[in-house]
Amino acid sequence: MLCRLRGRLDTSALRAAIDDLGLRHESLRTTFIGRGRDIRQVVHQTGEMDLVEIDVSHHVDPNGTFDAALATELSTPIDPTQYLSN
């Protein structure tokens, strides 16, 4: 998920909220392995979810920098077999 936030950010509170979501929702910790009829889901143990913070407020063109980061993220393939936990 990609979010654009403006203003002061309490990173600790955001981290706690994201981790709590992962704890409560198995679907956020689920990957799939196999092919065809042999596909199965794997629900991973709880842990910290990945959180990448990009601060564009100090860039000459923050909107352009954000748009470039957004385009990069949206063009990045998602691997349903990989669990992105720290």
C-alpha cells in the first residue's frame, strides 16, 4: 500500500498501527506456493510489516519527487510467494 501523508508524522504510532493490522489480519501475512491444483496458502507468523518512508519535503520539487516514487512503486511487480517481513 502506498500513502501520501502531509504534515507531522508520528512514525512510532504508524508502525504500531501497521504491526497491529498484520497481527489481526492473516490475509496480510499470507503467501501462496505451488501451481495449478497444487497451489496452497501459507500464513506466516506475526512480525513487523515492512514500512518504507520517503520524505520528499526537502526536495526542490516535492510533488515531482513523489510522483516519480509513486510511478516506481506502481511499476514494481508483486511476488505472491514472498512475505515482506523484517
